[in-house]
Amino acid sequence: MKKFSDILKGITVGSLAGLIALIAIHSVSASSDISGKLAIPALPSKPLTINSSVDEVLALMLESDQKWNSLIAAYQLSTRDLVTNEINVQNQYFWLDKKGEWARVETDGPDSVLFVRNAATIAYEKRNQKVYFQVQTPSTFKYDGFNPRDLVTNGGGAVYLHPYGKVLPTGYYDFIYPTGIAQSMILNQAKGKENLQILGEDEVVGRKTIILSRMYRNHLLWVDVETGVVLRVQYVGEADTWQVQFEAISIEYDVRVDGSIFQFAPSKGAKKITSTEFFKTSLDNQ
């Protein structure tokens, strides 16, 4: 197994623009000549190994949600101050059932939020501001019809984010639902704009992972060999130094999640406002 410090040696790093790119998955412009270059292997039926191909890793990430139905996880977001070298930490907690149709997300720190979604309602609270809104879950909110394999092949070169993941209150949901990242890499690779390599194996929270290098954006991703979920991602800003890290500190798949987890109860003293007012306060406080 290669150690991370060894992996980083010799890797050329880029500008700080990659820091922003870490959480932004942009649509890839349509191209009329890439369809013939897309060769996506079938969803792997066995765990990945160090001998797996990059395409097999991407295939697993593309349809990762087919490998689990429920998930309980805690992730830690760490950002390194480039001047003081101090590391700021935020914890993010996830309870997902029915592939995420039912969801609860909590974050700590000064911008602590609570998000709860079930079949009937969606609720979102900013705990530090003591405000929340709650609305009915739209009837159009459905998982049916989301087929990333078909979309990446016939979608005109665009990236389609996971319908359950993209509404979660964290810019890092793409690593639990890595289909958008996989689509982006598959399309860019077909156009010769990716440099993807498997660098080694590792363990994160006791689970085996394959380390995938995406140096086009200065990223390293630790991909769960069984589920395709990204258990650790790092933006590398200098040799042997990461600047942003999002890492699982615990994760369990296909466990029973008590239904009460998905019932929203506002904090004591929290005020109910409209969704328009709620998101306006977000903009006002930026």
C-alpha cells in the first residue's frame, strides 16, 4: 500500500482556483463527437481492487446509489488557512433512507443547520439565527427516471446531479452521491481533458478504498471499493499539503434508520418564516 506522503511526491499542483472547483460541478458543454468515445463498463458486481481500471472506478461512482439503500455517516470538513496554517473544522452528519428520499442533515459550528426531508415535508433551520421554514415535499420530487448511465451517454454532454443529493444543505453532497463527479470525469476523459490515475489502496473508517488522482483539478479521492462513495477527498495546494479535506469519520450502509429521525422539530424559540425570507437571510449574511 502506498502512503499518502509518497503519493504526493512528484505530483504537479496548480492554482488556488482548484479550491473553488472542489465543490463546484459544472455542466460540460455539449460535443458532437464524444459519444463514440464513451465506453462505460457495467456496474461492478465485485469490490474494486488495485488491479481495477479507472473506467471501472468511474462506473461504480456513476451508479453508486445502486449499492446502498440507507446510510448513516459523519464527515469532517477541514480547511487550512494559507497564512496561519491553522485548520478550521466543521462536522456534517447524514441520515439517509430510501436512497436519500428521506434525509436528515445536521452541521455544527457558527453556521449550524438542520435539514429534514420525508415523504410529506421539507424543513430547513438555521440554528444560529433561530429561523426555519417548512413546506410540502413537491409531487415532482421523484427518483424515477434518473438514469446516469443513459444521461451521460445521451445527455448532450451535460452533467446531471443526483436528484436527492443536490438539494441537501452542503456543497459536499457530491461525494456521498458521486454520480455528478463521475459524469464530469467520464465526459472530460472522452475529450482528452482528464488525467486520472489509480495511485494505491488505503483504508478510511475501516473500509477499503482505491485512491483516485484527478490532477486536472488537483484532487485526490478515496473511493469505497464496494459502494463507490467517496470517503475522503483532498484538494492539494502544495506538495505534501492539502488545503481542503472532506473525510468520513464514520459510515454505515443499509442499517435500519428509525423513522423518528426524519420528523422535524424546530429548536426552542425558533421562528417560522417563508422560504423566500429564509434564503434572503442567507444572502444578507454573506
